[in-house]
Amino acid sequence: MTALSKVATTVLVGLLAGGCAQFTGNGGMDPVTDGVRREIGKDAVRLSDPEAARRARERVQALLSEPLTEDSAVQITLLNNRGLQAAYNDLGISEADYVQATLPANPTITVSRVFGTGNFAEVGFQLVGNLLAYATLPRRREIAKREFEEDRYRAVATTLSLSVDARRAYVRAVAAGQLLTLLEQARQTADASANMMKQLGETGAANKLDQARVTTFYAELSAQVAQARLAVKREREALNRLLGLWGSDLDYKLPARLPALPAAADNQSDVEVEAMRRRVDLIILRYEIVTLAKSVGFVEATRYLSFLELGLGFRNEVETNEAGEQSSKNRYGLDLGIVIPIFDTGEARVTKAREIYMRAINRLTERSVNARSEARLAYSTYRATYDIAKYYQNRILPLRRQISSEVLLRYNGMLVDVFEVLVEERDRIAANVAALNALRDFNLAIADLQAALIVGGTVPPSGVINTTPPPDTLPLGL
């Protein structure tokens, strides 16, 4: 077998080793939808056409017609957040890149007509193809497929991260509303006390000091109510942004209170194992390492031979003699173009590929250590916030109610003055606010634990290198 036959055989094997990839029809969303449903039981939908957008809109409207729950807030976010849809568009772009990478390079054909001196003319054409691109197509196809699968996991991670953000925003919005209600109720009581004290002062039954103390207490509560109203607006708008709502959709209703504290906290003794098994950021980095290992092998294989082009040419030469007779000659030929690695031996490309590969390994090692720590801390925070919230509900608040009742009895019996009543009222309000904050922190800790077990922090950036050989060009001619 000649050298040219060997080259042709290699090219043929490369072209037949695998067919060209086809578009999935939904932008590669099937694994994303399955992964999201498996982890959080919600539907991730790509709005790829007006019909899909209409169905999603109808579902959002149905969810908004009822008081918003934490689960419905997450589902609306997955259906209506346009930033998430942009991430799904990125996945569609990745699929297009994958399909493009599986296509052989198009050959080039040139047609020429040359007029010589006298009665000489020449017509020819040349068909040129990049043999190296054809021969390395199976390897490039495999790398591109893994990159596409990695991008699918990135879309899953983006979706899960957004769902956790929606849960946090929902908890903060409901807690802010509950706090505002608590402070408004306290202010109403203080307003009644201030009016009563004013009337007593007009009859001479209350001195100016007691009147000033009650009025100041009412004014301070009014300031806290104003701050709470601003917090409600701020937290609700943060939730609106994640839900992707505007216009008439903003009239949805939130529950008046956070969910009640469960009877017992979940006992999870293997949070580290769960994090190592489920966290999408670690899965992405593992995929990336395998892809980079294949990329390093590809770069090493094409280190010296980065350009190889074969040209097939045909020429027809026509010459007319003095008697007017024409004679023609047909010529066929092959041209082979190759880059001579004199100055660039590919060492820089190989070194870069190896360093990127080692960087990915170090990233995975660091992220794995951090993931274990984050899972432990998230679970410890979950248990601690549960115990704190339960202690407030079962111990501190009952004692505060008992103290308030005793102080009120003594005040009615004229055993204590107004100052002690106000001090006790301030302490009671502070205890209720602290209990509410503890309950809010517990609900936020649930979302943080979910993030530590399935999402992690930020989605790791891609470290996959471009393995396509540099576009060197050589003139080919017969």
C-alpha cells in the first residue's frame, strides 16, 4: 500500500467512524428537565415557540390566582424567569457548536482559465481537502460531545441555583410581611395607651414624665413600622425579579405567616456523602477533567502535524498551430501541503493543554474539600437554627407572656408605674421579633442546606481548550 493510499484510508475511516450529530429538537433540554424534576420535583421548560410560551403563561396565571406558596414560587421562577431562558439559549448554542464540530470540513474547488502567448489556452480545476481535519474528526467529535454534555449539567446547575434563590427570596418576603404585622399590632396598642395617658394627663391623673414616656414609645414603634414597610417593599421586589413578574401580575398574595416549625428536625448523618454524590458543580468538574484528558491527547497527537492538505487537479491545455489545427493535452495530478515544524514545534500548545488539565484537577480537589465543609456547616446551621427557633417558641415566648401578665396585674393594682410597663412591653416586642427572625433563619437554613447538597456555590467556568489546530494555509498548485 502506497503512502497516498494509507492517507486516503485514514481519511475514509475518519469519515465513517461516526455519523454527523443531529439536533435534538428541544435544544438538548431532556437531561435538564429530568435532572431538575429528580432533584426538586419541578418542571424546567424551554420557551422555544409561541405555543410553549402560551402554555407556560397559562400555568403561571393559575399559580398566581392562589396565595403563593414556596413551591409555587419556585415553579413560577422556572417558567417565567427570562434570565433562565437565556441560559437555555446558551445550551442551544452549545448544541449547535456540537453539531458543527461533527461535520467534516468542506472541500474547496477552484476553476481556472489561463491564456498564454500565441494560440495557447488552458482550462483547469482543483479540489482541495484538509486531510488532518478529516482524520481527526472522530476525536474532535468525541470531545465536542462531552463538552455538550457538560453544558447540559451547567444548565441543570443554573436552574437549581435559581430555584434556591427563589426559596430564599420567598422566605424573606413572607417574614418581612409578618414582621410588619407584628409591629403594627404593637403600635396600635401603644397608640391606645398614648391616648389614654393623654386623657389622664388632662385630668391630672398622669404626670408629664409618664406622658412623655408613652408618647416616645409610640413614636419609636412608628419609626420601626416605617422601616418594616420599606423592608416589605424591598423583599417583595426582590422576589418579583426572580419570578419575572410585572404589571397586573404583581397583585399576587403572600401568606401572612411563615410555615410552622416542624415537630422535629431532619437527621442527616451523611451530608458529606450526599454532597459528593449529588452536587452538580462537582459533576461538571469531573466531566471537564475527562474532556481535558482527551484534549491533551489530541493536542499531543497533532503537535507536529498541524496542517495536512491534499489537492486533486485536472488541466486541459489547448494549442492551435499555424494551420489552424488544435491539439489538446489532459493533465492530472495530486498536491500535498504540510506545515514544516521548524519554529513552532507545538510545545507551547502541549504545555498549555497540560496546565489546563492540571488546573481542572486542582479545581476539583479544592471544590470537593469546600463542598464537604459547606455541607457540614449548612447542616450544623440547619440544626442550630431549628433548636434556637424551637427554644424561642417553647421557652422564651411563654415566659414573656407570663411576665407581661404579671406586670399588667401589678400595674392595675398600682404596684408598679408606667415606666416598668413600657420596659416590659419593649422586651416583649423584642422577644417576638427575635422569635420571628429565628423562624426566618431556620427556613433560610433549609434552602441553604439544599444548595450545599445539590448545587454548591457558583457554577464552575469551563476550562476546556480549543483543540482545533491553527488555521495554517499553504498554496497548492500543479
